[in-house]
Amino acid sequence: MITKIILQDFMAHEYTELELGPGVNALTGPNNTGKSAIVEALRCIATNPVPKHFIRHGAKEARVTLEMDDGVRVVWIRNKRSPGYEIWQPGADEPQEYWKFGRKPPEDVLAALRLNLVELEGNKDPIDVHVGNQRDPVFLLNSPGSDAAAFFAASTESAHLLAMQNLLKRRTQDAKREERDHSNRLHEVETALDAFELLPDISMAVEQARETEAALHTLQQQIPTLERTVNEQEAVRRTLDVQSQRVEVLNAVQSAPELQDVKSLHVLLAQLKQVTDDHRRTASANQVLQGLAQPSDIHDTKRLASFCEQLLGVERQLVRMGEQASTISGLSAPPALHDTRHLSSLIDDMIASRTRWNRGDRRMQVMDTLLQPPVVQPPRELEVLLAEMQTLAVNKNKYDAALQDLEKQLESLQSTITERVEAIGQCPTCGGDMNAGDFLDRGCGHGC
């Protein structure tokens, strides 16, 4: 039960405090003294209406406070931006504040006031059984018969049972629809996941292929070094064999006779050898040229020139090797043989490397038979959905801005109308009382 009503900067009341007694309380007085404003204050704290003209002219906000018999205080606050509530519990140092809760008052406020509207079945407007309108006829007499029947049905348990049955039916239908949607979505997800069954095997095969490729790359880098080592070993072995044969031959040779001066003989032999070689080359060339036909067309001789350069290089190498052979012929006996365990180790490593290389080659042949991984489909549907969400976000921002502009225009018009109505005070047609709230709702309200 309400024990005290306090109005601060509410319509024409700068500060009004009313203490109510037990039972029925009557408020009397002449016109234009603010009696209707007290009733509107009760309606505002119970329903939180949209208009902002309840703020007294020149004030920043309006407050309506109700003290209940259990010590709880409920405060409705209306400023130029938004409404709010405060609930003061007995003995509390700070209130519980409620802001940005929407059109309907919070449930805690409704539970504390116990001034709820009566909801009717059939999507009908709710009925306020606590606060009436002074210009409306007696309760329910101006309403259709269906509204009266719905109101009296709402006071019985059958109406509540019917409402609960309808609510249960709607919830059952919604649950079945959600279950069907979830089942369809689950089937789609399972179908999409079937396409990725081979991903673990493919990932493992790719990882093994990467390891094999790394091993092959390492072996390929080691092959040139091993080839050079083998070639050097073969060259050393051939040199060793030649030197061994020379040693055997030189050991069997008797002492050379006393040398004579044969410089002129060497010169003559060299000239004779040169003449013989020239004659042989000339005869060979003449024999070859006699069987030749007419020369063919001249072609590109780059490859021939390259081959000639290679032959010249080989000839130079032969000359160099001949010089080296003449130099080596005067060498002394070869030194003692050294330990060849290092060479044996290199040969073993070479054989092991060759084995690993063959194993890697077989792995590559096996890898060549693997199937290509499936092509990943582009997420076009997700891109379309994201584009639609971005478009909706842009439209929402646009509509929010338009709504703010309309609210600003509405506030300006309400303020102008309120000032004009307060300046007039009475209806110019019938002379009846007129306030801004009634004028905005239904004109002057007198039927004129």
C-alpha cells in the first residue's frame, strides 16, 4: 500500500509531498491546482510513458517518489534524454538504479509497486485497473462487450489455464521447428565433414614427402663431394700402379752406358719426326679429300667449334700430361705406403650414401603414385553472408541516425506545444481545463 507521494518538478508541481492515511483517501480542491497531475504521476511511475512534457518548465528532470508500507521507496526519474528508476530498500545507503531498460518498466519495479496492467487474451490492449482517466466514463462501460468478457475471464483460473495451454502449444511448435532446423543443419555439417575424411592421411603423406625431400636434398648435396673423392681415389690408384710398374722396370734395367753428346742427333731426329708426321697427315688428308663430294651448305658451326675447343683442351691436357710424365720419369722410388683406413671409411660411407639414395629413389617412385589432394572450394556463401551483414549494419546505422533526428524533432514539437498550451491554459472553444498531456493524446478532450 502507498503511504506517501512526492512530486519534484513534475508538470506544475515544483515540490509536493502527500502523506496518505489508511483506507480511502480523497483529494479535493479548485481547478488548475494540480490534482490531475498527481494522478498522471501515478500513471507515469506505473507505466513509464513516452512523452517528455512531464518535466516542469525550466527544470532538468522530473521525479515521482512512492513510499510503500513495507518501507520500500520507488522513484521514477524523467530527464530530457531517457527515463529511469531507483529502488531504495529499507536501511540501504544506495539505491538500485535502472536505465536503458526499454519501454516497459523493470520487473523489480512492477513487483514493488503492484500496479500492473491486466493482460487480456486475443492480443487486446491491457486494462489499467488502478489508475483511471477523469474524462472517461465508468470503468469498462465505454469498452466493447468482448473487452469486458475478456477482462472478467482473465480474473478466473480457466483463462489462465487456456493461456498456459496456448503458450505451451506455441512453445511446442517452436521447439519442433528448432529441432527440425537443427537436424537439417546437423545433416549439412555431417555431409560437409565427409569431404574432409582424407585430410589426416593426406597430411601425414605430405609430411613424409617433405621429410623424404629434405633427405634427398641432403644426399644430392653430398653426391658431388663423394664423386670427387672417388675420382681422386681412382687417380691416386692409377698413379700408384704406374709408379709401381716403373719401379719394377727400372729395377730390372742395367746401368746406362756412358752418354755421348747427341744434341745434333736429337735435332735431326726431331726434324725427321716432324717431316714424317707432316707427310702422314698430308697423305691422310689427300686420301680423305679425294673421296669427298662438293661441299654442302654451310651450317651453324657453334657446336663444332665447341667440340674443337674441347679437342684443343684435351690436346693441351695430353701435352701437359706428357710433360708431367717426362718430369716423373726422373723421380726416385715411391715412398712407403700409408694407412688407407681413412679411404676405406670413405668407401663405406659412399656405399651407405648410395644405399640411402636408392631407398629415397624408391620412396619418390611410391610418392609419384599418390593422388592429388582435393581442391578446396572457395567460401563464396560465407562471403555473400558477410556482405549482407555489412549491408544490414550500414542500413541499421542509417535508420538509427534517422530515428535520432525524428526524436529531436518530436522533442522540439512537444516543447513548443507544451509552452503554447500552458500559455493558453483553457480551451478557447469550451473554456474547459486543458493541459499539454491531454492535448497531445486526444486534443482538448471535451469533444469540441
